[in-house]
Amino acid sequence: MHKKILFIIFIFAIYSNYAQENKLSRFSIVDDFTEATINHITQDKIGYLWIASDNGVYKFDGIRAQNVSTKSSNYVLKNQNTIYIAHTNGLTTCYQNKKEHFNSNEVYKISVFKNSIFLATAKGICIFRKNQIVPLFFNSIINSSIVYNIVNANNQFYIATNKGLWSTDNLITPQKIKKISNLTFKQFLATKNYMVTVANNLEIFTIDKNATIQKVYELKDIHSLKQLNDEIWISTTSNGIEVINAHTFSFIRKVNKYNAKISNTLTSLFVDTTNFLWVGSNNGYIYQYDSNTSKSVVPKIHFEKVLVNYKEVNHLENKKQNLPSSENNITFSYKTVDFKNPHKTQYRYQLNKNTSPWSIQSQVTFASLQSGSYVFTAQSKSNNQLSGKISYSFTIADPFYKQTWFYILITSLFCLGLAAVIELRIKKIKKKNQQKVVQLTTQNYLMSLEQKALQLQMNPHFIFNVLNGIKALGNAGNLKELNKTITQFSILLRSILNNSRTDEITLLDEIQTLESYLALEQKMHTFHFDYSIQLNLKAIDTEEILIPPMLIQPFVENSVRHAFSNTNTKAKIEVIFEVKHQNLHITILDNGIGFRKIKEKRDKKHKSAALEITEERIQNITPNHGFHIGTILKNESVKGTKVAFKIPLKTDY
């Protein structure tokens, strides 16, 4: 009889071990199993498992683990449509595939109460609002403590720190703060009658509505607690899982490497929406436990993202879009997560009346859609069970050239344009003669100015002086100087005559004329003066720049004739040509008696007319001439006269 009993026990043990193994499935999350500790598991609206580990955060659909973050992570929380990730250096938020990180002390736990996000950190409690992490103040002990967890139960908030367990009535504006234990608590589990918690990773306590703490169980190296039906599953980092009764806290069974294909160093526990229990480990694996009561649910399908012209749009808040005609490339991505049959999920879609066949593809792109209204519908099936349908409506506007307003506009513009053409033609005919009259008048006026300039260009007094000088050189018998002077004078006269026959001359011709004139003036005058001509033409040759003739000589002559007294032995005249901003800037400087005294001294009958005519020519050449003539002052002392103006830069290439 004794042998029969032992045999039955042996058979039962083998069967239990086989049944337990059949309920467990193992999944690899990362390649380097030995370094990845699974710290926390949660699930989002679509059904993805979000797994926080020392190697980062992963999103798992039962087939593939997608890396979301490479930072070491302690905890993941889903609230509404946002994922919050606790890191050793702060908090990361994920919304519609967009991530943003906020630096702070290490975050151990994230809790949400009335849509407010609270963080248990290495230095007190913080609230996350308006994209900022703001510390909350309780007392000096809590504010400086490591906070492992924040729990709300029985109208109280429990704050688990490294300096004991505290209760308070409010996290933002606390009125009552009470220390209820000196032990270190980290793990909490809310059941129907109690708050179950773990102290120092080895003792399980209950906390009732009166905040009374009672020890109910003891187990070494506890990491997590999770209720599955009427059982509490306890993961440990040294001896697998221990299962106890959720009401009596009595032992039921163990699940470890000795009776199942599972590691003994286990961490996080999580129960998904289909009642699968997920178990994390410290070697990069997660285990799926199929309980006897796991639900056989209808698969659910969700939109993952919607792209318009290959840019993601907010499909969660707006499932009906009005798009311009240019935004006609639409991509839909949708997903069903079925951990029971991860390889058997298929999809089909419908755009208006066109339905696709079933396939494993969960994304479709419609390129260059015609204008009109569309309804996109998607559906999935898994293990021959159909999901409900999801839909997205959008309208692509007609291109502008097909819209009624465009036809009306084109017709109106054509009529207006025809009328405008007729009117313009009539005006053009009327104005043609007027333009000819204006053009002839302007040409006559400019010719008159040039003739006056010619008449005034060569001062008779200057010619008389040169001729007297030639005569004197002849009487003195200085034939070498006589020939040189006659040659210079003939060159000057020839250049003036040649220049007067053209509308434009090269800058080189103008400079040569000025040099001939100034050289003769130097010889004929009783006092000595120096002159210089400076060029800053930005590598443009003087033969390539074109200017009107007889434009600069009157100002130079004015300086020679009136700027210097006979006693001024250091008289100097400078002529500067400079190219700036597509203009030729011309400056004439002398160090004489100043413009005001020149006006008093000069022969107004001749010189005033020469300067006025030249200034008028400059104004006709360019309205934006910047003409200026005035006295140079330094420390309230007259240092000479400056003439400056600019004309448009013109070249012969």
C-alpha cells in the first residue's frame, strides 16, 4: 500500500511539472541576456508590452522587441495616450512616437492620481506638470529621503522611503503627515480588503483601512507582488516564484527551475488584459504564464499612426481630416497584439468600396489619391476570430483649377484683361507722341548742358596763361620745356575736343585729361601744389569703366583757382575713384581755405555757373547721386574742401 501511494505521488509530481511547463513560454528581449535585468512591465492601449530594463526600454508584441530607449530604466507608466519612463537621470515621455527627456534625480516609480503625474525620486517627491519636474515639500525627512513608491488607498497616500513608511492626506498641500513604520517598503499590491506590502524584501504585511500593519508571510529576496485571480504571485531574486492564497496568505505552490523551465532569479510581474501573467528576469528573458482562466478575447485593432505626405499627423484627436489637394499621399499603420496567437494575426482594409484580401501586412500607403471624400476601414483576425472595425475619414480638396471659384475668377480676369489691353492700347497711342516730345526735350536739355559744360570746361584765363607761358619759354630760349608744354597743351585740347563728341568716355581718358590739365596748371601757377589720383576699383580696369565726359574737371579747376593762397606751400589736391555697391564714387579733396571762403573769393559769374551746370548734369544722370560739397573741419579748424558724389557703375563688357 505504501508503495502505491509513493507511486501515485511520483506520477502526480511528473504530471504537475509537465502541466506547469506547458503553461510557461519564454521570450528573449535582448541579445546580451546576462546583463539585462527586467525592472518593470506594463501594457499600452494597443496591447504592446513596455519593458523597462537596465539595457533600456523595449516595446514587445509577442514576436519582436523594439528598442525605444537605450537608457537604464526603472519603471514605465501609461497614462491616456502618453508613456512615461523612469530613468536613473530623469523622466522620458513618449507621445505618438515623439520622445522628450527631462533631467532630474533618479526616478524609481511614477504614479498618477487625478491625471497628475507624481515621481518617487532619489530626493523626495516631484510632480510633473507643464513639461517641468517640480519638487513637492512635506517635511525635512521625506524631502531628503529616497522615495521608492507612492500609493493611494483608503483615502490616504502612502509614501515608502528609505527612512520608513509615511501616510499623508494630500500630496500637493499636505495637512497631516504621519510616520507609520520604520521599515523600508518598496512593493505594494492593492487587494479587495487590504493593501499588501513588502518590508525589507523579506516580510509581507497587510495595511487595513485604519493604517494598521500586520505581518502575514515571510519569504527571502522578494522583488514583486501580483494578484492572479485568487492567488498572489511573489517573484524572488533567488528562488523563483511562490504562490500564496490571496485571502488566507497560505502557501499554495512554488514555480522555479526545479519544476518548470524558468529562472530562479526573477524580477517584475505583470498581468495583461487577457489574464496572462508575465514574469521578468535578470538575464534578458521574460516568461509568459497561461493561467487556466486566461480569457479568450476578441482581438482588438488600433491605429498606430497615420502619415500625410509621409509626415505623421495626430490621428488620436482627429479622425476626420480635410486635406488640400497637394496632400494626397496617405499611409495607415494599424496593429493587433495577440500574445496567444502572435503569428496568426492577419489584416484587411477597405478604402471606400475597395477591399483588400487578408494578409500579414499591417501598413498600407495610398499614393497620389484623386480629390474626393474617403473612408478607410481596417480589420484584423486571429485564430479565426474577427476584430471590430476601425475607420478614418478624410477629404482631399479639388485642385484649385477645378474649383468653381477658379472658373469664375479666370472668366472675370479674362474680361478685365481684355478691357485693360484695349484701354492700354489707346493710352499707349496717346502717350507715344508725348513721350517723343519729352524725349526730345530731355535730349535738347542735356545737349544744352553739355554745350555749356564745353564752353565752361576750358577757362579762357587758363588758355591765356598757358599761351603766355609758352611765349615766355620761347623768349627765354628754353626750347626743351617749350616743346614739352606745347605737347601737353595740344594733348589736353585734343582730348577735350574728342571727349565732347561722345556721350561716354573711359575712366582712363578722364584720368589722362585730368593729369594733363593739372600738370599745365602746376607750371603756370605762381605757387606750387601737389596732386594725386587714387583708384579703388575692385580689379576693374580703367579702360572698362564708362563715365560721362567733362564731369570732374570743373571741381578740380575750382580747387586750383580758388582754394589756395600764394603762401600755401603744401597745397594738395586729391581725386579718388572708388567702386562700391554697383556705383562709382568720386571724391575731390583739397587742403585749401574751405568752400565758404572760396564762394566769397571766386569769380561768381563764371565759376558758379560751371559748378551749377555740372551739379545739374550729375542730378540728371542719377537721382540718387549723393552730391555733397562742403568744408572739411577738424577741431573747429578749416582743413579744406570736399566734393563727393556717385554715379551708376557702367562698364563696356
